[in-house]
Amino acid sequence: MRVIADIPHARYKIQIFLYNAKYLVKIELGQFEQTFKIAESDVNGLEELKRMVTDQLLRNSLERFLSMRADWEEAFKNKEI
């Protein structure tokens, strides 16, 4: 797996990888990450894939990150049981 692009963003670390004929778009925020996979054949190249990383996708990702954090905090409570 190799990094083929970074997408600059003030809040997230966004990287695009290429692995086994698939693009992987990884969005990181703190200790959490989300990865979206798409076949190379489903897009017309890297630039089209970058355009798919829209403000709406990132807003939705933030909602998932908040949910992930809440889930993790709840799970963390169980470590002492």
C-alpha cells in the first residue's frame, strides 16, 4: 500500500492510498480514522476521486467521528468491570 496523495485540510488528515487496484481514502481525526475503498475502475483517475471528498462528505465524517468517540468512551467504561 502506498500513499499517492494528501489532501490538505485544517481539521483532518486526509490521505489517498493505492492498494490491490483500489483507492483507499483515509480520513483521520485524533485517534479515530475512517477509510473509504473504491475500485480504480469506478473512477476516472485520482483527480476525480479527490473531487469526491466534498464538504458534505467531511461533515458526515465528523458526525461519525463524534459517534465513534461516544461509543469508545462507553466501551472504555467496561475496562474496569
